[in-house]
Amino acid sequence: GGCSADMEPAYSGLGRCVACFWLAVVFDVVGLAVLLVGVFANVFFYDLLIYAGAIVIFLSLIWWVFWYSGNIEVPPAELEDDVGLLKKGRGSGLGGFAGVVRRFSGRVSGSIRSSFRRNGGPGAGPARRSAAGSRGATAVPMATMAPHAAGCDVEMPHTASETPPT
């Protein structure tokens, strides 16, 4: 069987995931020791020790995050909506209606997502497709502007028109 609410195991002052806590502490101590040896020891590879110590201390953050997130308490009532733990006996009335709405919402959002994938993202919506697709490739003339400098007549060559990508 599973855990019930009245049979909660007793945890020490460190909470759950005690191994992650001690790994984080060990990584911090080793990283700090290596870093301090690199700073204060008179060796030619002191920079390697400083960088290695800093990296080991940074890696200890992973263990701290694991320990912290393993100790987050979430009541089962709040988990119902997030992971779909619906109580038994709620299949009729609002529970049934909510299930139908949830399935319909999933289908609509799935079809919208697949439509974006098929058409090349949100920028390629119906307005862009109708403008480029209904008339075919349209030539867009590109005008060049001649610079106006005092006492200088500069002629810019006329450029050919370009067609936009389809």
C-alpha cells in the first residue's frame, strides 16, 4: 500500500533527503578547502585550484536545490488540480462536467498548437498567408534615396525590384 495521512514518518531536524543535505555540505567544504589552498599555498598551479574550488562550490548548489525541493510540503488537496488526482465518487454533477470541459480544452489547445507547427509559427497567420498566397509572388519596387549633401550631386544607381520569399 501507499502512505496515508495518519501514518506520516517522523523526520529528523534535517527533513527528508538527508543524503542530499550531506552531499551539499561535503561539496561546500571540499570546494572551500581547494579554493583556500589555491589562494594561500605557494604553488604554480594556484589558479587551477581557485577555479576548481569555485566550480565544486557551484556544483554544491545542485545538492542544495535537491534537498530544499525534497522538503517542500504540499497538501494532497492542492495536488488534486495539478496532477489530476480526482476523488472517487465525483464522476457525476460538476466533476463530470469539469472533465468534459478539460478534455475539450485539451483538444482545442492541441489543434491550435498543431496549426502553429503546420503554418510556421504565429507570424504566419491567416492574414499573411492570404496576402502572399492569393496573388502569388508580387514584385515590390525598392526605391533608393540619394544623399543630399551641400554642394554635392551624387547619383545613386537604380536598383531592380525584389520579390519577397513565398
